[in-house]
Amino acid sequence: MLTRYKHEPFTDFKVEENRQTLDAGMKTIQAELGKNYDLLIGGERVSTEQKITSINPGNKEEVIGTVAKAGKEEAEKAIQAAAEAFKTWKYTKAVDRANILIRAAAIVRRRKAEFTALLIKEAGKPWKEADADIAEGIDFMEYYARQMIELDQGKDVNSRIGEYNRYMYIPTGVAVTIPPWNFAFAIMVGTTVAPLVTGNTTILKPASATPVIAAEFVDVLVEAGMPDGVINFLPGSGGEVGDYLVDHPKTALITFTGSRDVGTRLYGRAAAVQEEQNHLKRVIVEMGGKDTVVVDKEADIDVAVESIVTSAFGFSGQKCSAGSRAVVHEDVYDEVLDKVVKRTNELTVGETTTPDMYMGPVIDQGAYDKIMDYIEIGKQEGKLAAGGEGDNSTGFFIQPTVFADVDIEARIMQEEIFGPVVAFAKAKDFDEALDMANNSEYGLTGAVISRNREHLNKATMEFDVGNLYFNRNCTGAIVGYQPFGGFKMSGTDSKAGGPDYLALHMMAKTVSETY
């Protein structure tokens, strides 16, 4: 019997033994850099002429590895392999599917230092954030395994005399998983194992910036006992392979995490019924945010400062939950701003090979250029109070940047930057602060720093976000504790890591028998 779910503990790198363990993991990964990884289709390893090269964003000269790049031909083979495997996988007992996840979680846990080191190298994550990312991936496997065993019991419905009624869940079919690069392990794992454990067969198209850690995880699933064709590994371009998978008439479920533009485009494509398609596709999308930390005049200022800095600059602001807007009551605005600037100027930026580096690089040249362009826009829209500089000579490094006195309608207040930039705006009272916080097409996360219980209660009902935090930062949701998903243009509010999530991957069926 499975024990009660409890989230994977984070590693304390202040402990010398833990630092040495991760150092050993770094040495192991360093020796394996440059490997090539093939596609996995129907249990067969498939090589292609074209490759995707993964590089270390903190050291552009260092190649993490290469993966085979699929085209439409390989995509078609993967769809057919997944469809064929579904014929048997859907009959596999839920407890057996769950046990594969538990075994995979145990494998990752034993190799946690190696996976953390790989994430540090491939995504440029600082040690603590990389460790938390791997822990969250373990959490998804442990939590969803238990959830599936519970859901397999179905739900209670009434039966009259002379009949027996059952309410049960069945899998949908072939699933396509398109995860992001920013949580290259956690979200990739969660959106891959959720369709698998619910009885669907899955095609994983990893992010092109971080495909190596996805390839390593697919190997873990195979080692844990995932049958041939149930998991298929298919790196490729979004415009070619992604569109082909989304459009295919045999695709039943699509789960995507990424930008608003790509997500809405995918959502529209999935809605079109193709020739020979006899079902409507299920779509789960998470598309980003423009998240706000609201600071009331009745706030603990030190908590407010740390909440803003952590929300804005954790993983260089490359989170859909990042607090890129600070709306502060006018009575405490200057004090909060001054302390945030002081704290920001103390942050370290560089390659994340040591535990003392607070911020690493942004993911690639495209991200670097976009963020630096927004910083130039910010100089026109507000007052540059900290940072504002970048250096892409050896890696893609941008200093944590603070803009003050920005209008809520400004571009840097409305558009998702996905980098280490936070803009400050002043509010005359709490009601105006809430109005400003809601002035966004996104509705993912938000934070309110206040000792006023009436204001917190008001925010509970009126702050229009899927994940709301009081007196802490607006990032860092934990599986099973803070189910994650947003409103408005942030997505379908699917609440990953929550009690309703797995049901989205299945169909409810009623069976009635008369006797």
C-alpha cells in the first residue's frame, strides 16, 4: 500500500555533504556532455540526419548534447505506434501504471544529484532552483500515482431497485505533450506522466532549448517498465512536428505549456475537426502571466521586499509566475522601492556552477535580445532604478533590473517579458491597488503583502488570479499543496498537481445494468 503523499524535501546546500554530492553529480554529467540521443518510436531508437544541439546558456561554447530531430514522417510513425500501443495500455490496471511512476520517481531520487547537475548545465538554473525543479518532477510522479489509484475507484452514483449504476473514468487515446524549457524537468515530467498514468499513450515533443534532460527522463520511464509505444520521444520544430501532431485526427489530447501566442494558436488548431476525426480533442494549456505583488500600507516591509525580489529575479524572471509588477501603496512606496533596489544590487549574476550564484543566464540569444529590447522600452516608460545592463559575450547574462514610477498601462506593465525585470507603480489605496493588479489580460499568480485581514479577504474574492499568495512571494507552488493554473489568458486553469487534474485526461463513463 502506498504511503500518504508528502512532497520531496529540498536539499540544503549549506551542508557540506550535500554540496559534495552535487559536485560529484556535476563531475558525472561533465563526463557525459556531448552525447547524442535518438528518437524513441514504438520502442525503437531512431536516428535522423538533422539534429538539435543543446548548449549551456551560461557558457555558449559548451555543448550539452545533441538529439535527433524528427520530421513529419517520424511524427506519423509515432502517432501510429502510440495508437497501436493504446489498444493494450488502456487495459493495464491503474495500480500497475501507478507503480511504473513510483519506480521512475525512485530512479530519479537515486540520481537526483545528476539530474540537478544536468539542469544547472542545460537550463542555467542556480543550484537551489534546479534542486527544487527536480524535486517537483518527483512530486508529480508520486502524487499522480496516488491520485490515479483513487480515481480508478470511480465516483459514487445512485442505483434504484433492479439496477446497478457505475460512474467510471476511461482514457482518451493518444496524447501529445509539449512542455516548456523553463521548468525543463518538473513541467516536462508532470505533463508527460499525467496522460500516461491515466491510460493514454503519449508523444513527448520536448522544448528545443532543453531536450537532453527530457531524453534522460524518457530513459528512466523505459527503465521503470513503460511498454513499447506507450511513451514516444519526438523532438522537432513546432511549426513542422508540433503542428502535425496537433492536427492529426488520431490525436485525442494535447497538453501545452508556453507562450500566449503559441498556446492560442494551438488551441485554435486543435478545435478544427480533421477528415477521419470522430472526436473533439481535449486541450490543456498554460500560457504565462503578468503577475503582481501588491504591497499594502499595513505590510511588513521586509517581507514585501523579499517577496518582490524573489518573485522577480528567481531563475532570472523566466517563470510564468514571476512577479514582474509591484503595485505599492503610496505611503510605503519610497521605502519599499529603496530597499528593493538595495537588495537587487546585492544579487550575484553568473554561470551557476557554484551555490553562491543567485541568478544565472537567460536561456538563449533570442531571449536575451527580447529582454534587452524591453529594458530599452522601460527606460522610456519609467525611471531605471537598478540594473539595465547585459553581457552576452560568454553566456546570456542580464543584470536584475528595476523600473520605478511606471504607469499601469505601459508596455512593460502589460506584456510578458520573461526576464529579470520588475516595474513599480504607486497606488493611492488598496482598492486602486487591486484594480491595477487586475489590469492585465493574464490571471496566473499574485501576492498581497498586508496585515489587514479585511483587505486579504477582499483580495481572496477580487484578485483575479488562479494562484493567490498572502505575505510571501508569488512563485514556488508545490505539488499537492498549491495546485497550479491560471485564469484569463493564462490558460485553462487546469490546476496541475491538484485533485482535479488527472480527470482532465480521461472521459467519464456511466454503465447501467438491469437485473
